[in-house]
Amino acid sequence: MNWVNHIFDEEWSIHSAGGLTGDALFAKRNDKQLFLKRNTTPFLAVLSVEEIVPKLVWTKRLQNGDVITAQEWIDGRKLTREEMRNEDVLRIVRKIHQSPELLHMLVRMGKKENDTTIEFNELYNSCLQELLHRHPTIYQALHLLKQLLPATKMQNQVVCHSDLNHNNFIRRENGELYLVDWDQACIADPVKDYGTLLYHYIPESEWSQWLSAYDETLNDSFLRRMYWYVLYETVSFIVWHHRRGEQKQKVNHLNDLARLKHKISSQLSI
């Protein structure tokens, strides 16, 4: 937390706001409270204007080049898994995907449209390097990813959050909903976002209704795109936990992968 000493005097109380990097802090003085983060995305300013994240209060650049952002600290809570089915979750996801301002800002920042072929090749090479391709379930998943790859091509690309986890949705006491943690934002097929949301949070019996409200159709083409991204995400998690030596989490995701492969084979003729 040494970097905060360049900004705040001793009247401020500084505490960790959690996270793996230690780059997120909570600052308080009297009745003033701020959420601080180091080197977050410059995309934050536009998200604040769009009222998708809590209000951006200020941005400061330190002598070492680090950029510190301070946002309004809100009294709120994370959504439960069940609340991910709420209409306002769908509304905020649609708002993000349909915003030309957000897309324009990411393009200005130099973001390019996602190329699923490049993503697949990088994941495949990671599995080779870690010898994970020798595991039958992962070998079969990589084969499925290659088979489903053509369905991901020639799709409209929008701003995607890339981690629509219920822990990233914050409900304010007055009911307002925010989506935080934008460090993985990219330009991609919107199914990268709402496909994984559907798979992890929405009962399959409600997929068609949810997609209709989004203006999407549940069909074979959609399922192939959705399952490509869910497969990609699941294998990526396995690689990540493997590299960190987190065997329990790795095994859990391998079990998830086995169930996912079974579901795909039962719904798609591949």
C-alpha cells in the first residue's frame, strides 16, 4: 500500500478492498469514503458517465507512471446466483453491448476485435506446454473447440465485459445496479458475455425467453457459439489453476468440463 502515501495524509484510514493483487483499497476520512485502484482501465471514465460503474471522483498519475483512480464508495452488496435471472441484469448487459460510446472508447484505446482462431491456438499451445492435452477430457474438449470454431466467425462484435460473475454485480441500497471489474473488457461476439451467463445462471428452460428479451434467437447456430465460449472459458480455468498448483480447483473444473461435453453431445450433432 506504499503508493497511497503519495496521495493521502494521516487523517485517512486506508484498508485493503480484497483481490489478489493488492491494487484495490478503501479510503475513509470522517464521512467521506473512496474506492481506490491502481492502473485500472482508462475505460473507467466512460463507464462512469454511462452509470454502469460507481461515479469516478478523480484520477491521478504518480511520478513512477502508475495511475490511481478514486470512485465513489457505495453501500451495496453482491448479487446472489439466483438474482442473475433478474431483468435488470439483462438490461445492463444489453446497455453495454448496444453502447456506441463504449465501443468507440475501446477502439480509441487500441483494442482490436477478438479473433477466435488466435484464442484457440493460444489455448491449445498452453495445453501442450503444460502437457494437459494428455488428459482425455481436455483432449476431447480441444477437439470440440476446433469443431465449433467456424460458428464463431463473421459475427457482430461489441464491447464485452468478459466476466459476468454474480460477484461483479453490485446492488446499491437504493436498488441501482452496477457492474464492476472491467480489466478484461474486449471487443467480441456478445455471446462471449451472455452465453456464459446463460449457461451458469439461467435454467435451460428459460433460455429461449431470456434470449427473446435480448433480441436473440435460440437455435443451433447460437448454441454452437455459446458452447464454444463456455468450453474455452472452462479449459482456460483448468490451465490457470494448473499453473498455480491449485489441484482442488483444477479437478472441480475438470468435472465441469466433463459435464459440459456431455451436454454438448446431447444437444448438437457433432
